[in-house]
Amino acid sequence: MIVIVCPGQGSQTPGFLAPWVAESRFRDQLAGISDAVGVDLLAHGTTSDADTIRDTAIAQPLIVAAGLLTLSALLTDGRRERIGGIAGHSVGEVTAAAGAGILSETDAVALVRERGAAMADAAALAPTGMSAVIGADEAELLARLDELGLSPANYNGGGQVVVAGALDALASLAENPPERARVIPLQVAGAFHTRYMQPAADHLSSFAAALPVSDPTLRIWTNNDGSVVDSGRRFIDLLVGQVSSPVRWDLCMDAFAASGVTGLVELAPAGALAGLAKRGLKGVPTVAIKTPDDLPAAFELIDQQS
């Protein structure tokens, strides 16, 4: 069973879409998405610097657009029927919703535009951020977070937990980390998936309620608890709630394993989730699609499925 995974915010790097827009089909598709969100994703994906694409209102549409470009190339020639399921990490759930047929590409783009803007507005209310903590004892880490007023935001599996909150508290954690742990600041502009994002979740709930939604035609797992969701409306409700609650990617990977995953393909901008899979799904082959040159390896992995 092949699972497609869709990365979240922080995966973007300057110029990462340049190899994609070198091909006219992807350039035209990106231009259409740019027009729909009112953001020049062509410029941001090719020439904008790291600080510019760190802006949540830019980063989220950029990441989802990259995933949609990848899906348009990947799910051709009958390959969709060979895919066992799809899941997204954080904003990648919007990409996954499009891939599973819950949202049209147009509505996925509209949702991510609104999500990115609302989360940027919420992030502007207080100086907050996120850091990855690797190698900590989870109980010790959670106790330390309570002391500092920080929150777990992403349980990523493989010994990695992303934490979020006030910048001074994150600095204190880095200065005095749990035993044997490393603390790595992330290039994101807010404490996502925590109480700081509740205003964004409230706004997004009203917007999402008006979107036309279909039930998934491809198995899809939720970040909420790693379960399979059969109702498109339920998935969108969970996606909205995830804005201010932790991402349980660890439980998603557990669910992949329980379902018999035999391969994992990560959409652009790829790398982070394939890396987590190498630790959390040991022995499962992965393909990280960073540029169109990586598509043949993904095709080969998918085509091996009967």
C-alpha cells in the first residue's frame, strides 16, 4: 500500500519551485493558483528570500500550491487507483483534502488563502514561535513545557516533538533543554496548533462551513488522532480545529503501519515527512519529490503495486 503525504509549513526554501516552473504545464497551473489566491506565487517560489516566504500568509498558499502541482503530475495514467491513501501534515491537510476529492483545487486554494491570512493575523497578536525538540524523554519534556508556559504543537514521531509559545520561553528551553535533547528553532512566524491560534480557528470555521465538500474517494487520515475519516465535512471540521490543537503525526504513522504501508511518497516541498518516516516507519521505502526529476522514482514505486 502506497501512502501519499503532504508536507506542512516550514518545508519551503527559497527558489524551490524554480525547477517546476521551468515546465510550461506547471508554470501555467501555478499562475492560475496565484490568480485565485491573489498572491504572486511564481515570484515567491522562485526569487523571494527566506524571510519573505516565512510569512504565514505567503508560506501556506505556496506549500499547498507545490503539493497541487505534484499531485497533478503524480496521479496520472491510472496511478490514483494504486494509491492506498493520503494524509497531510498541518497545512498539508488542505492539499490532502484536494487529493482525496473532498475539496476541488479551487476551493482548496480558497481555504488555504483564508487559513494563512487568519493564522498570520493571530500570530501578529503576540511574539511567538516554534522549536523542534529531538531526543527528549516525553514526560520530562511535557513537564518542562508546563514550567515555561509552552505547548506541544506537533507530535512527529521518531523522537521529535515540536513545541510552541512565547519567544522568550522558547529561548529559555533552548538554554536549558531536557536531558539529551536538542532544541532547534523553526522558520515559522507563530505558535501554530496552540491556544494562540484560537482566533484563526474561529474565523476559519465560518469560512469553511460555506465551502462545498464531498466525501473522500481516497482513504484519508486526520492529524487529530491518526484515524481514517469517511466524511468530507467531518474532515474539514477537524482540519479547522487542528489550527489550534496539536498535530498527531506520530499517530498517523502508526496508522499507516497498521494499514500495511509498503511505500511512502512525499509531495513537494518534500523531505521532512520522508525523514520522519525513515525513523518512524523503518524499512518502508520512501520517495521525496523535490523537483520534477524525482517523479520517475515515485512512478516506479507506485507502479510496483498490483
